[in-house]
Amino acid sequence: MTPLTIEKATSLTYRTELAMNNQKNADGTCVRWRVNGAVKTWKTQPERFEIPVKHGMYDFGYVTNKNYFYFHLNGSCPNCG
């Protein structure tokens, strides 16, 4: 499993699938999240970014510069399934 880096995170596109390291499905595979919009960055704070993601029909959130290390690209680890 290769964790997400800031460079990879800011280059993600719409509908890219990510997997979360610390959440597992009932069958032991990683929980999948999908990029749901454009990456938002700040000119005055280059290390800051927000990526909208969704899981299922009603669960949504953001991958930010504070939690990006919990995610990796789907299929990059043996637990993704």
C-alpha cells in the first residue's frame, strides 16, 4: 500500500477512487471513497487543499492536508479487493 502524497492528492480528478486505511468493510476490504468534485487549493497557503469525496448515497466529506495520509489509491494494496 502506498499512502497518498500531497502531489498525488492535488492531481486527482473527478470520479477517481480512493481507499481509506483505517476503515474496513465487513469482508475486510478497504472502504472506497470517490472524488466528487474539483480539487480546491489556496495561493497564499500552497500546502492547503480540499478534495470533496463521497461514499455510498449519503456519506460525504473532504480529503484535506490534515487527513490525506489516511487514504491511498484504490487497488494499490492487497486489502482493497
